[in-house]
Amino acid sequence: MSVSPPSAQPTPRRKIICADAIAWMKTRGRIDGACAVTSLPDVSEIGKTLPVWREWFLGAVRLVVDAVPADSAALFFQSDIKRDGVWIDKGAMVIRAAEDAGAHVLFHKIICRRPPGTLTQGRPGFTHLIAVSRAMQCPATLPIPDVIDDAGRSLWIRATGVRATAHAVRFARDQVGAQLIFDPFCGVGTIPAVANALGLDALGIELARKRCELSSQQTVTPADL
């Protein structure tokens, strides 16, 4: 008796669009089957004054929350910033804007950017990982540590480490049931690359053409995760 070979798993797809993410999300609207995983730019990256950037940031979070179905989630990697001797808590800004969009917090984790106890001279030694949803409830068992002490290899100086990113993508795949990872500020493509490596399609938006090219070609290996 002959046995047919098992069908091959389809190769995860990746689409990177060179566009302004804010305008794109306003035009596109909700993306079926998507879970958002992203990191919004700092004030130094977008060339705006601090007050203008604050309003831009809050509006961007609301758009990201609105871009995914109500029973899905949006996950944000954000590091605090210091301006003129004052710390700006970007994690608190994410939560405020998400609540304005009708969402609630599923979980809030901390990712170490430096070993605990390290003096960072005014630079943040940790990153927030915050998940929010409008309808989903946090699973009773969540296989993500409260403090992620190994973020993994970083593909760019400002990028989130690939192992920390994998925690977020696995949550989207295994707990949310997402078919697609949406990253509207994808930079050099860490999140789309990790999504593909873990078997999910990815859609990224990036304004800089060079970074779009890098994001389209970015790869990670199983050893990275």
C-alpha cells in the first residue's frame, strides 16, 4: 500500500509597505485575523516637539488598537525616555491611550535591556511589554515571565531583542489565535522576521525606504529564539 507524503506547510508570507503608518491605518481600518505587535517611535525619531509627539503617540496607540479585531490584542514594546531632566513613562502612555480606545490591559511585563543592578546613566535599563485588548481576557496560565532577563540578539540598536519578541509572537499565535502579525512601525523588521520564523504571516509598515528593504529581507534562526 502506498502512502502519500504529508503535505508541506505553507511558507509564511511577509508584506512590507513603504508608507506613513498613521495615514495607512486611518485608510485601511480593521485587519481581520491580525494581532498587532509593535514599538512606536520616540520623539527623537520623528522630528516633532515633545508636546506634539505626546499627542501623536497617544493617537498612534489608539489607531493600533483599532486596527485589530475586538477579540484580538495589541502588544507594545516601549522604553521610557528622559527629556530635560524628566522621565516620560511610555508604558503609562500606552495604557492611557489603550483605555481611551476601549481596551484593557491583559498583561504588563518587563524586559531587561541591561543586567539588573547596572547603572545606565540616564538611559532606560528596561523595556515595557504591554498587551491590551477590547474583548479578550488574560489566560489563566500565561507562559511569559514577569521579568524577561534575556531579550536576545538585537538586530538594530533601538530594536527589541529577538527572544523577547518571540514571547509576544507566541502569545499572539497560541493564546490569541492570530493568523497575521501586524507591525505598523516595523523598522528593520525584527517583528516580521520573528513572526515568519514562528509560522505566522506578517504585515509591516515603514516610512523609510532603506528600512523597508532591510525589513523585507530580515531573517532570524531557531537558535535566535
